[in-house]
Amino acid sequence: MEAQKYFDENRLKFGNLPFEKLKENIKAYLSKNHVDRRLKDWFDVLLSKYQVKNLIAEI
């Protein structure tokens, strides 16, 4: 389970809190990171292939 692995690898960040209390938050965090990475990859393809500009990032 990815959430358990993240919890185990980052145990110091969570202090004495049990995994069960943090499981849903960790899952949401990992899911958001996955979506963010996929979006960045997609934007990179658009930028290189079609010279698309990200106007939001330029504000």
C-alpha cells in the first residue's frame, strides 16, 4: 500500500500519530501529487510540441 509506505518512510514527520488517523490524508496528498505530476508532464508535452504558453504561470 502506497500510503503505508509513505507513512513508514516519513515516520518522523508524524510523531506518535498512528497510521489509521493519517491514512486518508496521506492518500489525498499522494493522489494530488500524482495528478500534479501528470498535469506538469502534459503541459511539458504541449509546450514542446505546440509552443503553448501557460499564461497563468506568467501572472
